[in-house]
Amino acid sequence: MKPLLNPINPQTNNESKKIYIPIKTKFYISHMGAFLWMVFSIYLALPWLKDLAEIVSFPVALLIIGGISYIPGYMNAFLVISLLLDRQPSFKNQFPKDELTILIAAHNEEDKIFQTLKYIDKQDYSGKLKVIVINNCSTDHTVQETLKAKEELSIDIELLHEDKPGKFHALNHALEIVETPYVITIDADTLLHPSSIRYLVARMKSSPEDVCAVAGSVLAKNSRENLWTKIQEWDYFLGIASIKRLQGLYQGTLVAQGAYSLYKTKCVKAVGGWPDAIGEDIVLTWRLLEKKWKVYFEPMAVSFTEVPSSFKHFVKQRARWARGMIEGLNAIKPWNQPVGYVKYLTGVNLMMPYLDITYTLCWIPGLILAFFGYNWIVGPMTLLVLPLTLFSYSILYFYQKNIVFKPLNLKIRKNIFGFILFILGYQMIMSPVSVYGYVQEVFRFKRKWK
């Protein structure tokens, strides 16, 4: 998906009268539909359960099938129904003018930081912007490139230095001097669509007072680099975006990601800034939610980030994300979250280690066995999951194409082969990598920012 520099200004929502369905009703409708789907799946899978129980015992068979079929099916059905019911509220004002501070923590970003700042300079946001670049122990020409941008670009750029390694140290250093009511964090390799900040702030200004943060939409910018990045393009475009929309619908986006998010400055300061964690943005978001504040998601606030182009880098990134989730669960227990929707959404994360471990230790060996004619774990019955998965992604693809990309004058790149590999094989990589991250956190491996 290539960002363009001359978007049209869209009217993002149909202003015609629509039937209003309260969030609570949507929540219960989605759960009821998911429950009925799971009951239907259990009924169809009874022969599968019986055959597997004869080999490994009934309790073990139930744990295996529950982890690779029943629970994922329930969660997927809940996602599909929720996406069908989702209606993003209209903006009250698409052209806000509030003063903003943008924080960019940079460690050895000499080849990216100037371009990132240049894209900020091209924003159609009419409010005053101040950019603070925090050099965090860089050993390359990050500082020189930032100073070059300060001279050549029209935006207000300030350069800080933080000698303590760690992204949270860099962000907290800058937070001390932030005086604007809102603060945005973006990664040093993130490129913003020209209207991105405008829509991000517009969502905040159109939201209730108890909304403390809005997560922007992050997509892959280097998807053409190789096959690996082509697969990840669909993860960002469909997988991550669908989860963000689901969580945003229930007012509890679980990660206002550091790569691109907007926060109320007073709220971030109230929880002590960014925590000492490998998933600092996850723990920060959960601390904000713990205060009974809400976190939204704005799909029109599009940004583009550089996804890992090598398997080694991908493993490091996703293992770090998995560790961050465990850090969040340790810091703020789901049952301590004061809002019901957030209890549920964070509670789902308690299931993720079980699902990933089951998938890694059972599904993948089961698939290998199926090639040799042993359909004990993987067989024709498991193919029933595929139509629901394709249906959910079709819903999101239609939404992204027509509601987000078309008004922003963006085009979806043709990437059919990457999509096929994403559907058929991506989870077989993701689950083992996540398990690796859980192991790292359990045994307290050394934490690394990048």
C-alpha cells in the first residue's frame, strides 16, 4: 500500500439515519452468535473427539481439540459478528487545530529518520506541531540527519539525548518537557499519510471525555521487498487491523502502539509515563484502562511502518510482542480491570499461551501426520475453520478498500501469493514464535529494544 501525498478530504461516514444498536447489545449479540457457532462445531466434531480420545484419553483429546478448534472458532465467530455490527461514529470536526507534540525515540535510524520527519512536514494538519527526536545511544548519523531535517524542513524540531538505553527512558525524558494537551508517539521508521494526524486528532476530539488515547492504523510500507514482507502485509492489513477494530468497538483497544498513537498528556503523566517493560506500550495502555479511561482506534489515521524483512528480525519482534503481553498480564490482572468489556478483552489474552502451545505442539505435528494418512488431529473436519476465516477477512477487506483506502486515495497492492501463504501458513510460524516469547519471559531473558 503506497502512501500518496495529495489525498482528497473525504466525508468518512454516511450521514443518513441508521438504526442505533448499543454497544452492550452488540457485545451480547456477538457472543450469542459465537456460542451457537461453537455448539454447532462441537456437534460436528463429536466423531473427531471420540476417535482422538481412544488414542490419547478423553481429557487430553478435549484439551487438544478445544485449543485448535472450539475456542479459536468461538473467538473468530465473535470477531466476524462484531465487525458486521461495527459502525464508526462520525467526526464532529475533521479539521481540529489543537497543539500537539510528537515524540520519536531513535536508536541508529540514520537511514530513516529524515524521511519520517519529512512526511510529518507534509501533514495537512493546521494546528501547531512540535517534534521531539530523542537520540537513544545511537552510534551512527541519526543526530546529523535530525539536524539536517531541522534546517531543511518547516516543522519545529527539537533534539534531545538520552544516555540510558531503552525506549521507555527516551520517551519519559521527552515527556518531562511536553506542555501540549496531546502527545503523539511514532517510530523512527513510520511514514504518515498526509491526513493521518488530522484524523487521529479528529477522533480524539469527537470522543467522550474519558477517552485518553487513540491508536492509529499501522500498515506495512516495504511489502514489495521480499516474500516474507508480502506475507506480513496481510497480517497488518487484515489480521491486526481486524483485532484493533474489534477492540475499538468495545472501547478497549488493548495496545495504543508506540509505532503511532495519540495520548492525552495528562493521562500518560498520571500513570507515571512509559513503564520499564519490553512491551512498554502494552503495559502503558493497560494502566490507562485500569483508570477507567477508554482507548479508541481510528482506521482513517493511516501510517506505514517497515516490517521485518528477515525471519530472524521477525522472530525477535513477535517474541518481544508476546513477552509484552505477558508483562501486561502480570502488571494488571484482567479481573482487576474496572470495565466489563476490558475485563473480557484482556481476559482473552490469558487464553493465548494455551492456544499457541496447543497449536505448536498438536496442530503442526498433526498436520505432518495427516500427510501420512493419520487424521487423528488434522483432518477434513478442520477445514470447516477456513470458510469462517475467509469470511471475516472478506468483511475487513471490503471495509479497508471502500471505507478507508478509497477516501484516502490509496490503492491496495496486488499480492495474491502473499495472501495465500498468509491464510495457509502464517499461524504455523506465529504460534511457535509466540511460544518462544513466552519462554523468554518465564526465564527472564535479557530484554532488547530492537
